[in-house]
Amino acid sequence: MIDALSSGESGTAFVVRVKNLIFGEESAVPHADVISAGAVLVGLFVLAVIAHFIAKKIFFKGVEKVVKRSAAKWDDALVNHKFFDRLAHLVPGIVIHATACGLFGEGSTLCTVLRNGAQVYLVLAGAFAFDAFLSAGLAIYKEFEVSRRVPIKGFIQIVKVLMYSLAAVFVLAILLSNNPAKIFAGMGAMTAVIILVFRDAILGFVAGIQLTANDLVRIGDWIEVSRYGADGDVVDITLTTVKVQNWDKTIVTVPAYSLISDSFRNWRGMSESGGRRMKRCIYIDMTTVKFCTPEMRERFKKFDYLGGYIERRQEEIEKYNAEHQIDNSVLVNGRRMTNIGVFRAYASEYLKNHPMVNQEMTMMVRQLEPTPHGLPVQIYAFCKDKRWVHYEGVQSDIFDHLLAVVGEFELRLFQEPSGADLNSEFIVRKAE
């Protein structure tokens, strides 16, 4: 064109050349100049804007009002995720695609450009609308209880990734005027690069399938992943990560595939069981363990839960010693009750009569191997209330009582001596 102007070409001939370049030789408006063509083009875009306004503000706005007034709740998710707003964006693309060639002539350059542009716009607008539809479907699914057991957010994200990948391929095919199959064939040769780029997505997708198929983790589960410092409730499961809210309210994101490749602890079994385990030891000073005297036995009979036990146990022991002709004048002969044994019996009966201890689950009071810190007497039972705060309260109440009654059995708790203990011992010896 610059050469034509520099060579002195007339203005009319120049306009004709521009018109032929834009509309082609066989234009439907052979006598229209560039200005009139521009006016038609502006008019086409104005028509598209008006069509979009009518579709969004009148038609789909009416649809949204009907949806909001309906008794069903699931359709509200479509409005909340702007599905209808995105559908309205398809209308101007349809208008331009349907009228471009009729206005500027089939086969003209401008017709081709407008139609290709409209097709690209329709592909992208359709992808965004389908994205909103999938998000709305996910929101609807989360309203059902099964969503906690079978999360599908990762699968939805996979579908979105595939959808946008297909949209990108079709956009390239439209812009390059090429067959999409050839582009897919070219992408096949780039498999290694694609796998490298989408490594986390592929690993996350495979991990998501395994997590769901094996029911390893659900939203709401309490999990511990020490490697990532995660100890709390699962609040979200995505394509590549599992989001955990710790008890201090911090958020930790754990790669989904790490839950498959590494070990982690899930407390769901405890939550779904009849109780939460209490497993704690009371350490007894072994120098205070001794046989029960008749006076001690008479005193123990007055304790709640022990009256019947003392009588049954003493009768059983006397019968055994009589049958085996045991010399009772020596304490080490035969069978005898000990204060530590009576204490274990008391603790067991106390647990059996406690309203917050699940009697249908394992419960025992056992003696573990002696340690340098004393003789461990372990309490093993399950609290009915599994809520953390209430569970800790029940457990503390039980051990408050047991620690307080140890001295009634002429036993002493063991604890490592502090400076005050050593100082008291020194003062006693000095006084002597």
C-alpha cells in the first residue's frame, strides 16, 4: 500500500485495493467503501452487545429469579457460581458467527476473520460456562453426607484440566486453520514434556484414585503426618494436595501422593468407635509395697467397691492355704493380699462404676515392668465422650481421684527428688 501511494496511485484505486484485501474480490457489497464497511462492522458489534444485554439482563435474569424462588436448593448453586451469567456470553459469539458472512460475503477475509474470532470466543466462553457448571455440581455434591466419605474435588479438577487443554487445542486449530487431530498427534510426540509439566497433577490424580478407592482419608478426618507437621482435621482434598487445619488453627498442605508413598495416622477409627482410649500410668514407690495386715483389710472393707472384693479374696486365699497346709506364721508362705493388689482392684472397680467409661470396650488395670522411676500401674480404658476437651476432662477427673487415694492404701507415689526434697532430707538428718 505504501508503494502504491508513493507511485501516485489515485485515492479511489487505493480504497478499492483495501476493500478487496478485506472483503475479497467477490464481496457481497462490491460498491461499499472502507468507511461503510467499518460502519457495518461497528453495527455488528453493537448488535452483539445488545444481544448479550438482552440475554443476560432479561432472559437469564428471569431464569435466576425462578431458580431462587423454587423450593429446591440444588439449583441455587448454579446461580451462586454464575453459570447463567457465563451462558449469556455465548450469545454475542453466536450472533457474530451467524451474521458475519451474510454481511461481508462468504469467503471474504473479514468474514473468515470474524467467524474464526467468534469460534475462538465461543470455545472459551463455553469452557468457562462448563467450569461454572462443574463447580456448581461440586457444591451440590458437598451437601450430601457421602461427600465426606468420597471426595470428588480432585476428579473435578482433572476434568477441568482436560477441558481447558481441549479448549486450547481447538483454539490453536481454529487460529492455524488446522485439523485438531494433527495437533493431538503433535502433542503425542511431546509426551515426555507433558508428563514433566503435569507431574504433580498426574501423581495427585493417581494418589486421589488410591485414596478414594481404599477409603484412606476423608474430609473431616483427624490425621497426623509428622513429616509435614500436620496434626488436625482434613478440611479439603484437591487434585494435588490435602489441606489440614492443625489444632492451633494453622493450615498445612500435604501433597496427596505423599499420603500414598509415606505413612500417616488417621484417627477416624477412634471417632467411629464407641470411645476414646485412656492409657496412662501411675508410678508407685516400690519400697511401699507390702502384705496387707488384718487391720488394713478391715479398713479396706469400708471403701466403696472393695467390701465384697476383700471378703471374696480373703476367703479364696484362706481356702487355698488350708488345702495346701500352708504355715501362716510366716508371711512369705502361701498366698497373701498386698496393698498394691488391693489398689489395682479398687481402680478396676472404680472404672467399672464410672458413668463415662465404656464398659463394652477393653478395660483393665495392669502392672507393668518395674522401672527406675517406680512401679507403673497402667490404667487402660475408653472414654465414652470422644470430644477432645470433654475427654481430657474425664481422664483428668479419673486420675485426680486415683492419685489422691494412693496414700489410703499405704502406698506412695514415685517422683524424682527435687531440690526441696533434698533440702528437707538434709534438714531432718541435721536435726537428728
